[in-house]
Amino acid sequence: MSGASAGAPTGPGAPATPAEAGTAAGAPSAAALLERLVAEAFGRGEAGVAALHRYASDRMRGKLGGPEVFRRAFGNALYAPLLHHDGLRAAEPVVIDDSARAEVVVSYAGEEVRYLVALARSRYGERAGLWTLSGVARDGVDL
């Protein structure tokens, strides 16, 4: 999967307003969403946290809150490798009905760190039918 510039999408076809950005923050397939997360969130530090919030499911946003809370939630040692990695490998998502899981392995400070990225197809609202981020868990860490 290839990288892209950090932050919000720009250029032709990019959302012009925050409302459009909220509607566009999803993808037509689980693989397409994972590609967007790799390009816009993982390894992008602070801009990556904004992308995680942008692509988060309504349920995930409801549990965590707004962008500032996402910043605190993903700004700890558990997620630092994901947001500040030296290299990344992402497996193709395994899709079962309206949910998908993909393993993401990052290199960070000379070690490999594994994450399970959960994706879900929205059933309701402005993003109905689009894939969204429903969770991120670091492998080997009891939550």
C-alpha cells in the first residue's frame, strides 16, 4: 500500500466543507479504507489522529468522543508505534459480512509491533454503506 500526504484530503474531489468531509469519511470497500488509513493515519503523528477520528465509526466516536479525546486516547505508549513508525506492513482485510479485520505490523525503535485494525460497514446515517474504522487493538496487550 502506498503512502500519501498527511492530513485532510486535498485536490479535485476532496470535500469542500466539514459536513462533506464527514460524509466522505468512509470507503466503498474494507481494503480501500485500510489503504486510506495507511496513507493518512498510520505514521502521521498528530495528523494521523485527526484521520483516525475522520474515519471512525459513529459508535467509536460515541465511545471516545471528539478529536481532542482521540488525541489523548491515541497519544499514549500503546499507540505511539502506530502513529510514529519506521516501516509498516498491512495484511489484506478479512471480510465477514459487514465487518473486517486486518493485521498491521509496524517497525518502531528496532522492534515489530502488531495491531489488529477492525473495520465495519455503516448501516445508518450519512455514511450508510461506507466502511469505517471500528477499533484498533495492540496485540499482546490486555485491555
